[in-house]
Amino acid sequence: MGILHNLSPSRGAKRTRVGRGESSGHGKTAGRGNKGARSRSGYHPSPVTSGIPWYRKLPMRGFSQARFRRRPAEITLQRLAEFFTGGDTVDLALLQGRGLVRSSARAVKVIGNGGLEVALTVRAHAFSQGARSAILGAGGRAILVGGEAGEVAEATETMETMEAAGEIAEIAPAVADGSQTEEKDA
């Protein structure tokens, strides 16, 4: 039992007694400064929330994936007409290579802003209705690809599906060259 004389309070256990005379170094105002609410007893600092709505005062609960949703990069028909000539096959890799969409884009959507005079084969993940009809009207092909890898979900549209959607007028160039007539006869 020769270690009792070596015992000392553990680190942080000894409290500083404030307000016990000037010679202690923590006398008079006891480290609280002069006057004001912070020097009085019973003062508890609280955040100022008088002008903040109640729904911002409440803690956040739950989780939503909306912040992490990936939106497709958009390209207009006008930009396609500027950068591509007739007969070109346009896809996501080619658009990224020419700097028309960001290199981090995983999908592309063609929107119908502007006109298209040249026949292009466009492979995209989504088309607006106006863009699809403009591409078909110019004698091109609108190929819908799905997924991030770009596997082909629907290569071409048949006459029956477009007739049901009321887009038979836009197919006139495709019927003239005979590409759609074999499918209807079969």
C-alpha cells in the first residue's frame, strides 16, 4: 500500500473556484466580464428564431432521392442542324466528343427548339414529341435507347403505333422509300 501518497486527482477533475478573491485570479467578476445579461445569474443563451418560420425551426426528418435524381442532358434541333450534316448518326458519345453536352452526362434528350432540314439518325434516351416528328419529317430516324449503357429499347416505330398516336402525317417520307411498307404487309 505504498502508492497512496502518489495519488492525485484525474485530469480535469479539479474545478476552479471563481469569485474567491482577487489573488485567485478569478475574483471580482469571476470571469464573466462587466455588466450585461451574460454577467447575470440565470442567463442561458438561446438562438434567435423570432423571424424564422416554424418549418425551419423543426429538425429535418425523412429522406428524399429527389436531390440525387439524374436529369438527361438536353440538345435542341437547332444545335443538331448547326453541327451535323445529312446522313450522320448522332449519339451521346458523339455529342460529348464535340462538346455539345457535358462529359458527365449519362443520358440525352432531344427537344424540338428550332427546325431540322437534314436527315439525321438520332440515338437518344428521350425525344420530345415535336423533336421526334421534326426528325421523321426531315427523312431521318429517331432511335430510342434505354439505360445508362445505351442498349436499344425500341429501334424503329411501326406504322400501327404511329397511326394510333395520330402521327401518320410525319411518316410520309419513310413510306415513300418503302422502309415501313414491308412491316405492314407482313
